[in-house]
Amino acid sequence: MRPVHNAAFVTALRGELDRGEAEALVLATEMDVGCVLLDEREARRVARRLEIPVTGVLGILSRARLQGTISSLSDVISRLREEAGFWIAPALEKDILRQVGE
């Protein structure tokens, strides 16, 4: 874990985000990362405002499927639902599965 240097920036973002999301975004600006993993809508909105590239769990899994690291994105999504209570809109799931050829 790396400490955040700009605590004031974290405090400012806390009006919109929880602590972990705020710190992740501040660290992203401090470290000049290529992308941040965020799934929550509000956190993604703030990241876009800050011009920080974002991906989510489904973005990572889609890449893994396209690269052949996982054989079935549909199976992984089903396991996430069963084991972690993961939720995805049916239309989004259908679109993502179509994009990866499932």
C-alpha cells in the first residue's frame, strides 16, 4: 500500500466518494497511472471529470477472454453472481458477451 500525499484532495473527493475510491483516484493522479479499476458509477464519473482512464471488472475479464486467458466469460460472470453477489444489467451482459464472441 502506498500513502496518499495530497490529503486535502482526498478530503475534497470524500464529498462524492467513499474513502477508498477517493484515495484510489488521488493516487492515480499522483502516480500518473494508465488506468484505474472502478466499478461504481459515481467513482467513474469523478474519474472522467479528472481525466483518469477507467476500467472495471468486466473490462478486465473481457480482455482476458479475448487474450485466451479465460475460456468462457459467461462462466466467470455466473460464478461472480453466485459467489460474490455480482450484478450486471442483462443488456450489458449480452453486449459484452457478443463483443467477446460468446
